[in-house]
Amino acid sequence: MKRSSKYSIVLLFVAFLLALGVSQSQSASASPKATLSAMLRAAEAGNWGKYVDDFYGEQHKFRSSADRDKLVLRFRNKWGSKVIPGLKEASKVKPTLSKDGSKSIFQLKKGQFILYKNKQGKWTFHL
């Protein structure tokens, strides 16, 4: 196989992976607004597994994978219908950063939505 053919195949494979969203996990450099947007996309798609896996900042509380699965089911069956409108409202608000930079606070009509920065620099939510 010619070198250019191999190169083309590699490029097509990378484009395919990007189209699947393989590279869309949250990076440490993502802003609170970008994180919120990614959370909203996952929620609107009904991908509650991704929502919990990528954005739930208290996974250390899981005693087993069953705990994670229960949380995903709660979002899917109960909380999701409330989470999505809240995320949509928060996406229209400019967040305020706490003095120490560890929290990004979105002031909503009825309360606040808060993202917490973890040790790796990623923004997460807590329950």
C-alpha cells in the first residue's frame, strides 16, 4: 500500500472518531460555560451515563458500580425532566467565580446552580 493511501486511511479514521465524539470529554481547560454546555448536550441526548461519568464530582462516594448505575437511573427516570430546564436557564446566565476560584455560581430565578473545580481543574457538579 502506498504511503499516501495509509495516510488517507489514518485521516479518515481520526475524522470518524471525532464524528463519534470520542474527543468530546471534558478537558481541564474547559470553562464553566463550556462545561455547562457539554452537560446540557449530554442531558438533552438522554446520555445520563456520560452526564454522571464526565461531570459528577463526587464519584468517590460510590461503593460499587451499582451505586453509579442507580444514580444514572435516577437522572433518567426522575431528575432529568428537572435538570434539563435548569441547565438551559443556567446556560443563559453569566456565572460568578468564587473568591478562591473553586466554584462557578450560576444565579437562577429560583436558586443557584454551582459547578465545583476538582483537583484536576475540571468543573463538576455535586448533589
